[in-house]
Amino acid sequence: METTSQVAQAPAAEGGQQVPSARRTVDGYLEAPFPWYGLDEAFTGPRWLMQVGTAADGAVEHGSIGHGDEPSVKNEYAVGSTGEPREKFAVVVTVAANPSRRSADGTGLLEATSVSSAAWLAGVGLLSFTWPGQMDHSLRDDWLEQQTETAWALADDLAGEEWSTLSLPVDGVPTPFHYRESEFGWVLAGSTQEGVHVGAYGRGMSAYGLGFAMIKDIGEYA
């Protein structure tokens, strides 16, 4: 997918501190012509905006909503004394289900989106919060490039042995998802009846008990 991300950065408050991410800008999300998805009401923890991605013509194509603890790379997915990850989070990625189509200015074609698009975005999203603790900082870029290529190859082969099938509720309807686990966390991807694909990734929170639901008012996140 040829998209550009617009990170919903938290503005700095007095003293240089950042305000909570729940108060990040919601503008990009409001511009989307499709519904956003998050975890359903069974999840009662924190929810926060992350970023939206746009196509070459500026149209919003996808975006992410975080749930639970806000992950940080510097934590290096460390574990606590109990052996469980210190940060427990799940991120839901919504991707507009678009066919191959002409750009708004008519100069070319925009790439079609699919469940593989959601799987790739989720896979790369998990990598963005992953850093093997034994790795030298100077090698991180090379490692990320290699792992990103692997995530793309895996997303392009959803019928492969790396993936299993997991049924989870979407708006209350049991829905099949492609699911895989790695040492860094888990990734899943599927489609909804509302014209969007849903991807998700997380660590410390089991994917097996999750459910997804359309967000009624994304403006409440502002």
C-alpha cells in the first residue's frame, strides 16, 4: 500500500510535558469516509488515537486506535517479575475496502486494499514497538527493514502455514480472522460487513477473548 501516515502527535503542555494521547487531534479520523473500529464494550480500559494513513491523493485510507497501555520501543517489550509483558495493549487498524481506482487528479491508479493490507499494516505496527533487547541500536534500521519485508511476505500469503483461523465477534457477528503469533506479539486480520477491513496487533492481551465494534462517535476521542 502506498500510503502516507499522519501521526496524531500529542501537543506539549506547560513544562514540556505531553498531554494524554486521548486528547490528540481527531481531525484526520473525521475526514475518513468509512467507519472506524475498535474493541467492543467488553474492553473497559484506556483507548487512544494513534495515526491515520492517506493515499497519494490525500484521501484517508486507514488508521489505528490503541487500547490498554501505550507501548514504547524503549521498553523493549520487557517482562516483569511474573514473566508477563509490562505493557499490555491491543491496537485496532481500520482499512477502507477500496478496489483499484483512479486518483482524484486522474494522473494514475491507486492500489486496491484487501485483508492482506490490514494484515501488513498490523504486522508493521507491531514491529514499530519491538526491539530485541540484545540488539545494538545501530542495527535497528537493518533489522526493521528485514522484518518489514517478512511482514509483507506473510500478509501476502494468508493461506500459508504461518496463519491459523480465529473466529471473533464483529458488531456481535462471529467473523473469521487470519491469526498468527510471534515472539513479539500477535497479529490478526479480517473483513467486516461495513465495507472495511480490520487488522489488529497486540502484546500482553490475549487475542482470543477480543471482540470488535464500530465506533459510534470518533469525535469522543478528541
